[in-house]
Amino acid sequence: MLNIQSKLPGVSTTIFSVMSKLAAEHNAINLSQGFPDYACDPKLVQLVNKAMQDGFNQYAPMPGSTFLKETIAEKVEKLYNIKYNPETEITVTAGGTQAIFTALAAIINAGDEVIIFEPAYDSYAPTIKLLGGLVKTYELAPPTYAIDWDMVKKLFTVKTRMIILNTPQNPTGSILSSDDMKSLIKLVAGTDILILSDEVYEHLIYDEQKHQSVMLYPELKQRSFIVASFGKLLHATGWKLGYCLAPEKLTKEFRKVHQFNVFSVNSPMQQAIADYIKEPKNYTEIGRFFQQKRDYFRSLLADSRFKLLPCNGSYFQCVSYSGISDEKDTDFSMRLIKEFGVASIPVSAFYQKATDHKIIRFCFAKENATLALAAEKLKNV
Ligand code: PMP
Ligand code: GLN
């Protein structure tokens, strides 16, 4: 028998795969994994087709197509009035997850500590551990999931190498404010601590609030990898394309790893995406679109027994079921699938210690008809 020492003991298949599979098996409405159930713009599909016919079928340049990187730079400048150099500061990746992995792999050595805020996107902690790093966790509490920066400071040691931010946040839908950013600046000024800022939901921010990208703060920008994903922006999560913005010094290290874990990413799609996002209305309308979905879903659930938590951004609405049951959230969400026909994600899955606040997450990036049908079922709970 082969003796294999798992590098990730205790890690099993991700909750997203598990819940989507269960939803299919039980014919339940799938509000678990975050992806739209409607088609992306047919124009985008035509552009991919055209790019293939035009011959964009061989390797793209290692850091990404020049056309796409230049278009990303234009988009970033238009939105935030900040310049990133497409040649030296922008790298196209196979989605946000690869960008996160690559940034961590480029920086984290055995024994380095990385601070994360939980509930957290599920790839952060296993990636850090895979690299021999140590995860320092700050557990946020419902309903606001606000960060007390004095508590963050207490997690600092001489080994602190990086802090991972995520705004708007998955799964809570909370966002960081400019005051958060100012507190963070005070904490990191004068240190070598780097920041990995997961901004894949940058466009999904509601009620006229302004996305607080770390790039808006020079003290943070100079030490940050910013991760973005076209999956959310284009309603095409299956395309797995994104990018990383970082100052030249950091991008250099990022690309050293990127060239060996993917080399380069899907060429015709890079061409098509660049053509598509040349048109600003293809990214400026998306916040309003999802705000309507959020408002619609919240209004549908208003007279259910679930208690709605705040949602300022992202694809996700968290709800408390503590007034309905004191089951564990994993058990409750299983029962929701089997007895009521709706799939959700138990928020304990986003805490390494499986902290259970009796909260589940629904994805509202769905057709209104899907949301209405799900709400009908949820009102029976
Ligand atoms: N970060 C967060 C917070 C996410 O929710 C996701 C998944 N949607 C990702 C990163 C990964 O994005 P991608 O699908 O582009 O890999
Ligand atoms: N980000 C998506 C979510 O939170 C899922 C990504 C994945 O399945 N890995 O639901």
C-alpha cells in the first residue's frame, strides 16, 4: 500500500460542490453556489466565436493579451482614477482563485503568518497551509461583521507577512468603509506587511456606496495584490478568467509563479472580453442590476420567518434561522434541501472552527422567477 501523507488533512470537497450536487440530486432550487442561472450577453458569446475565427487559438502572452491588459487599465482608470501599467502591473489569470493562489505562493514562506477575516472565502486558509504558512484568524460576528482594528493589531507578530481583505465580502455581503481603510493604513505603515485584496465583487455594491478599493489609498496600494474576476462581471463564472493588479515589484514575483502554474490563460476569451469591456456600459450597469435582485429577494422573504441580515454588496443574502430552529446550520441547510427544496450554504463552512451562528447564505444572482419560486418554498419553513 502506498503511504500518502495528505498535505491538507481535514480538507474535503468544497461546500459549493457538495451543495450544488445535493441540490441536483434532490431537484432543489439551487441558491447555494454563487453563479447566475441566466445566460450571459449573447454579444459576448459572438465575440468569443469571432476571436476563434480570427485565429486567436494559440498561447496568449504569459502575462495576458496586451489588448486585454490595456483595456483593463482603461477600465480601472475610468472607475477609480488610478493608473496601473498594463506591461508591468497587470496580469490576466484563470479566475480569481488562481490569482489568490499565485499571490500567496509568490510571497508566503514556511512559518509566515497570514491574517484572514472569517467567515472567509474557502480557498484562503487551505492555500496558506499548503504553502507552509500559518493562518491567523479573526472571527467576525453577525449581524454587521464589522472589524475592530485594535483586535487585528493584537494578531500581529514578527512573522505577520500578509493580510487578506475581501470587500464586498463573501459570504456576508458586508463592505469595508473608508474608515476601515484608514485604520488599516495606521496598522501597516512602517511594516513590510503585504495585502491581498480580494475585490471580485467590486461592481456588486449597493445603495450608492463607493467601493473602497485598496488602490485608492497609496499606502495600501504600494503593498497590495488586488484580485478581480470576470466571472461576476460578465455573468459567466464558468469562463474562469480574472486578473491581478499589483505594483511592479509585486507583479514581478507574481508572474514568476504564474508562468509555472498556468503560463497563460484562454486566448480567444481574452480577446472577446477586451472587445466587450471597451464599452463602459458593459460594466457600469451591473451594480444596479444586482441591487434590484437583492431588493426583490429581500422583499420576497420579508414575511417569512427568516431574519434578513444586512447586505451591502456581493451576490449573497445571509439570513438567520435562529427564530425557527436551533439545529446546526449544516443540518438545517440539509433539511432545507430535502424537505423544502431549496439549497443554501451554511455559513459555518466559512469558518475553520465551523462557528455556527445559525445563519445560512442564499445566492440571489438568479432569474426573478427562480427567486420567487424559492421564496414560496422558504415561506413554508
Ligand atoms: N473570491 C471570492 C470572495 C469569491 O466569492 C470567489 C468565487 N466567486 C472567488 C474569489 C473566485 O473567483 P473565480 O471564480 O474567478 O475563481
Ligand atoms: N464563489 C462562489 C461561492 O461563493 C463559488 C466558487 C466555487 O464554487 N469555488 O459560492
